[in-house]
Amino acid sequence: MKGFEYLQEELDQMKEQGTFRKLVPLESEQGSKVVIDGREVIQLSSNNYLGLTSHPRLRKAAIEATEKYGAGTGSVRTIAGTFSMHEELERNLAKFKHTEASLVFQSGFTTNQGVLSSILTSEDVVISDALNHASIIDGIRLTKAARKVYKHVDMEDLERALKECSDYRVRLIVTDGVFSMDGNIAPLPQIVELAEKYDALIMVDDAHASGVLGENGRGTVNHFGLDGRVHIQVGTLSKAIGVLGGYVASTQTLIDYLIHKGRPFLFSTSHPPAVTAACIEAINVLLEEPELIEKLWDNAKFFKDGLTKLGFDTGKSETPVTPVIVGDEKKCHQFSDKLLEYGVFAQGIAFPTVSKGQARVRTIVTAQHSKEELQEALNLFEKAAKELNIL
Ligand SMILES: *Cc1c(COP(=O)(O)O)cnc(C)c1O
């Protein structure tokens, strides 16, 4: 069909530059090993930190909810699509996060969009870390608020921005709790101090910290002992929680406001029973099986130490998100392809997800990996990197 030549041209350029990527379909369930192209390979690219995507208790909850309540909900939350289980999940999430209330959105992405777009006006300013997630950036694009970006985790630069913003009605500082491409943790104690000094609100996106950091995986706010001092906590139910969805945990006032103004919440159908029931069970698992998080951190340490000993550059990672920084985009994708050929699925991540010249193979180990699998992956990283002169 004619009409898309201008898009094809750009795609052809990407092919020339070696940055055109195909989707990689899995032929098995998610796990420490997955089947790709008929071959079993070690999975190091998922966000399935605790292995909950296939946890027997979540599977069972999803099946039972489907049998009892069906496959879908038939409406948006605000018309006829709120089931009692949706509210049960929200009560449990609020309790888990030590906040007054919580509200579930269709995804972490729409949570950030919905929250930022509804609570800020042209009288306000949003102050954002330079490496915040795309969903935060898009949420900010949807507001009429003034925008300031501070240098990544640079507290002097954040203070400079705050000093310039005294005239606005609301100053909202937004940061990822754990940065998804580097695995470093936001300096929340300092951010809270500055926010209190300059009378600002704080919003933390704990997508990569929920189920990973803090007591039973409560996230970065709890990890730093800052319960009650961060105004808005966003989390996802799609990463360590293993299912799908996003949520905001905060005051009853904010939640009531979002029920009336959060556009993805108002105009998009609620989660099916299987999703909601599995999320409820996932929070129970976090509370009742803390050994999963211990295993995750033990594995993360083992793998990170192994990479460092081999001489790889793993950047500033402090969490199970461990980048292996290659730099050049094309080489990075070659490295990833070679790893897959040898039996390790570790995706290359390049511009625009990370800056130009900062391409990396990003790894996330899970609680499901055995030490043998991780050691085998390390051996194959060494072999592939030597062949490509990365080490
Ligand atoms: C993955 C991610 C999201 C999006 O979450 P989904 O539930 O997958 O939509 C939002 N913020 C951050 C920081 C993320 O890493």
C-alpha cells in the first residue's frame, strides 16, 4: 500500500546502521530459561525479579477468578467496571505501602501519565531527573506546568532548580526510585530534605523497586525509612509483581481526585478478574515468602561480582538491574546476538532508551536462577565479549 514510504526510508536507514531490531517471541512461559527459536536459553532480560509470572499461587488465583468472574469486566472503573476485588487490591496495596489509599491503573505507564497530567496546571512546576522513565516524560508533556530538568541524581542541580521555582503554586519533584537502565537508586533522603526545605512535593516511581527494595519489597521510600515523607508513590504490578498494571499510593485526597480526573482511569476498561486476583495473591506472596527477595539479592550479587571480575563496565548499578556497558550501538547489538547464539538472552539497549554512545546489554537476574545458570551465563559473556574485542 502506498503512503508509508517516508517511514520505510527511516527503517531502511536503521537497517544500514545496524539498529533495526526484530521482536523476539518466547515459545515457553517466562522463567530463568526460556525457549526461543526452538532452543532453551538462559533468560537475563525479563523484569520477572521474583519469578512471580508463573508462581503456582498466582496461576491458581488467576484461574479461579476467571472461572468465577469471567474473562473481562465490561466497563471502565467509573461506570460499571469496579468489582469488589479491584477495591480489595487497592486496600491491600495501600496497607503494603503504608499509605492512606491507593488506586490501580491499567499499567505503570498510564499511572504516570494519569497522575502527572491531572494534578498539575500552568500555575505549577514539575522538576524532573534527567534520566526519568519515558512514561514520566510523557506525563509531563501532557501538563501545562512549567518544566525543569535537573542533572541525573545531582542534588546541587536539584537545589538550583528549586531556588528558581519559588513563585509557583506547587513544586513537584519527580524521580524514578531505581533507574531502569543503570540500576542505581535515587538519593531519596537528600531529595526529601530539599523538598522539605523548599516546600515541594515528591513523586517517586518505584517500578523497579517494588518487590525488590525495602521490607518485603515495599520500595525505595520504605528502604530509606521515609514512610510518610514522600507524597506520591507510583509502582507497577508488571515487573516483580509478575502480572500487569500500575498503581499510585498516597493520601485519600489524591486518590479521590484521580478517580475524578485521571484520564486513563476514567476512559479505559478495568483489569480482568484474572489480573486483579493474581495481583492480590502476589502481594500475599511478598508478605509470606520473603526468601524470594533474599534469593534475588544473593543472585544479583553473585552475577554482578562475576561480571566485575571479568572486567566488564557495569556502571553505577546497586540493584539487580545490571548493565554491561558497551558504548557503540552496533557492537552492542552484535554482542547481544552472539550471546543469544551461545545460549543467553540478554537484550541490547540503545538510543533512544539510553543516550547515544551509551548502548548496553542490560541484565536482570531473578530469584529463579540457579548459581549454575548464572555461572554458565558469565562464561558465555566472557566468550562472546572476547570474540568481539569488548573485553
Ligand atoms: C517499566 C516502567 C514503567 C512502566 O510500567 P508498566 O507497568 O510496564 O507500564 C514505569 N516507570 C518505570 C520507571 C519503569 O521502569
